Amino acid sequence: MRKLLVVLSALLLVAFAVPAFADVSWTGEFTFGGITTFSEGEGAYDYGNLYTDAEWSVDDYNTVLFEFSGSITTGWDVGAAYLSSDLGSALGLGVGLTVKTGYTSLGTNAYSVSGNGYEAVVDFSTDENGLFFSFDLGTATLDAGFTWGENDYGVVLTVPEVGPAEVSVAYIIDDSADFEGVFGAEAEVSEIGPASLALGFYYNVPNEEWAYGLGVSAGFGIATVGAGLNGNNNDALNDVGIDLNLAPADEYGIDVGIGLSMAEGAETFQGADVAAYYKVGASTWYVGYLVTENGYAYDAPTNSKATLDASGNPVGGGFYIKGDIDF
């Protein structure tokens, strides 16, 4: 951790002391909160999000990005580090071609419109040191790449406009000499009257496993209602989530999330989460209460130690406060 702090300090110094060499932008997200039942030893806290990206625009063709992420259990880590070059423009190819080298990922879009996001079953990627290419085909984008040493390969085709929908298909191979991987197809539709829709399906070829997801969200006055579900080859109907947002004004409102499970042997009621929120400029603060003994959480930053699972991990509910900001 001390070494990383030294690196971060050096990067900050470079970013602010020598702006003449490159344009630098910093972005990230910080989410932290705690939960308690007001009984001794039953409180907990966690960082829901803790990362920052530093991106250097070195010249008209090249950018360098570093992402630093952190957690309570693992400390600080490098989430991404790569060079991206606009090869198509540099060579005058007449077609968009960007190449990346370094530590990054290539994966699915994991479309989600409901608050619980249970429909985002198509969520997998290569996440290693490798070489990646992005081809701008005009009406579509083709991303492809491979990782050094891990035998991971991937290709993702995204079509941003199929009527009112964005559609993406992917094939990701994870360390398979036979090139057997996971196929995924997904779509997001955002113009169905007041509603948005997301759906996805994947099939794991070597394991002969499949899963699907479906989610919808719609706004009616001050209310936005969402629902999402998924299923797989073991449970045709698995997770079901319902969410409600009431926003009388842009600055404040109420969030409600409910989680259900239809999986064989699972408790149907997974939990309910109710929170009031208030926006202080760019940040949002939540005060709420979580009811669960199964690890469900909607706005809650983590679970309390009021209830533990078989491995001793906290999965209980309680009163919580959370702050979140994107920057």
C-alpha cells in the first residue's frame, strides 16, 4: 500500500505540475457507508466503490490510462493500465481502428435497466494483460483481443441502432485449447413509450450451461418502477427483483428495493431495502433500513453482522447511512 501511495503521489505531481506535456483527466467514484442493528458487534462498513482513473491524452493519436481501485479486504490494486493508439487515423486507413496494449478487459455490455439489475446475466470478460483491437465499422463496432499467458480470446460485436435498440453479441474463450467459450447475446431498448427494456442470454459451450435475463423500467410522474428476473438451466426462474423510486424533486426522493428467489431450496423472500436520499451537489446521501437474513441489499452499503452465513460472512440487515459521489 505504501508503494502505491508513492506511485499515486508521483502521478498527481506529474498530472498537475507538467500539463504542457499532456492533457490529463481524472474520474472515479467513491461510495462508503455503514450499517448497524445498534447491538454490540453487529455493525459493519464497506466501500461500495473506491476507484479513480487517470487518463493522459498524450497527442492526437495516443492516450494512456491507469485505474486504481481499493477495498477493505484486498487494499489497493491496479484495475487497468494500458496504452491506446488511434492506428486508423495515424495510417490514414479511412476506417476506425484503435489498438490497446496492457492490462484491461474485453467483455459484454451487461445491459441493465431495473434497479436490482438481475437481468444482466450476460456479464463476462477477459480481464488480463493482452492486446486488443477496436474496429469502427460505421453502423457497428467490432472489438477483439487476446491475453498473453492466459489463453483468453474474445470478440464483441455491438450495433448501437437496431431500430430503438442497441444489440451486442459476444464470444469469450477462457483458457481453452479447443476454443470452447461462452456465447452471449443481449439488447437494450430505451424507447418503448415511458419504458426501457433489457434482455440477455448466454450459453457456456464446455459446461453446457445457459442463462437468461429480462428487465423493464418505466416512469410515471414522480414514480419510476422497475422489475427484473433471470433463470438458468438449473432453475428456469431464479431471481426476481422489484424496485420503486419516488422523486418529488431532483434533489431528493425515496428508493425501495425487494429481492425474491424462486430457486429450488432457497427462501422466497430475500430482503427489502427502503431509503431516503438527498443530493448535496454532485454527491448523494442515503439513510435507510435493510431487512434481510440472506445477504440481499439494494442501497445498503453492506450487510450487518446481525446474521452470519455458514462461512461466517455478514448477511443481515439494519439501519444504514451511505454517501456516494462520481467525479
